[in-house]
Amino acid sequence: MTLEHDDFKRELDEIEAALDRIRDSKFGICHHCLNPIDDEKLLVNPIITNCGCH
């Protein structure tokens, strides 16, 4: 596989994980502290999984 393919696959996996979090009602919740992730951070990067606490 090429580096470009690896990057595409990694991004696709992150998007699919974000969709899973939406389905599980966990989207926008920090994986570390379980607090909500700031809406502005989610707008910039909707696949983010932490609030910045770590």
C-alpha cells in the first residue's frame, strides 16, 4: 500500500468511528474525562475524541 492509501484509510476509519459515536450517543463526549467537547472544536475537527484535558 502507498502512503497516500494509508492516510486515506486512516481518515476513513476515523470518520467511521465518529459515525459509530453518533449512533451510540457518545459523539462530542471526551473519551478521557467524559465531559462534553467544545462545539467550536467539533466544528473544526468533527472526528476529535477528547476535549483537550489530556
